[in-house]
Amino acid sequence: MIIHEDTLISDDVLKEFFACDVLKCKGACCIEGDKGAPVSTSEVAEIDRIKDTIYEELSQEHIDFIEANGFYEEDDDGELVTTCMDDGKCCFVVENANGILNCGIENAYYKNKVDFIKPISCHLYPVRIKEFDTYTALNYHQWYLCSDACDKGNTEQVKVYEFVKTALQRRFGDKWYEGLKQIDNDLNATK
């Protein structure tokens, strides 16, 4: 484990390689799993604020589902997560003509319709965050669905933390990220 400011980071975040290969996985992380994406109360408020604009990106089926069920719920652990359709898809999923799943919130963001890219838990994936009273833990979530991403990351020599650079900067700031990068450089220099 690595301690950086008020974060505790698993070694895998700095050692393992990862680069999403959506052409191979087709966005499976948006449909697989036992629950939706974790969201904070502030993210729920933000999504609620821009919901009508997000609807412009979603199918009528997804809009009707959200209107009937809401876009978030409390899971068995008492945490807030996005709701999932009966087929397991996140309620914000958009399926492209080529069968690739992506996020309606993110689509609206890249079309400059909204200023919120997506929940930080999605933006950081495959890094998972757990908040504790005095520190924040960052772990690398390894999943068989992402084996192609591991292969691509290894080929391109992109480490997990480098892959999620923008999300880490969003959550912790540029200075924090540069400090993490320096820790990685220092660890590699001592090998």
C-alpha cells in the first residue's frame, strides 16, 4: 500500500496496466455486475438538475424506466447507486448501432450540453474509492470482463493510474496527481 496525502492506494494502481478496449468489451461494465454505479448525494442532485438534457440522449424506454423507478436507489449496503433496467443495463446506458454501450450523461457532456461528465465512480473505473473517516482508499478492481483492457494497457504500457488521470485530477486535483506520478517515478528509480 502507498500513502499519499490523505489517501491509501493499493500497489496495483501503480503497477498494473490498463487501457479500456471498448471495441472488444462493448462497454460491458455498463450492464454487468450486481448493482448500478455508486453515486454520491451531490451527484444525485447534479444529475437531477440536468436530467431533462440527459433525456435527449436516452431511448424512450430508458426515460420511461427512470420516470417510473427513479435514476438512483439505495443498495443492500445502504449506498446510493444508479438504477438498472431489468436486463442489467444502467438506466443511463445508450446502445450505439455497432452494439457498443456508453453513457447518456457522458454523451451530453461531450456535446457540450451539460458540465457534468458522469459519476466519479464510472469516470475512475477500474479504480474504486472507499471513503473512511481519516483517509480515502483507492483500489484497482480487477474483473474478467476487462481482460482485453489489461492486454491493451500492457501493450501500450499505460498504468491504471495513468488511464484514469483525468478522473483522479477531477477528484483529487492536479497537484495530488503530480505527487502520485512522482511516487511512481521514485518507486521505479529504486528498482
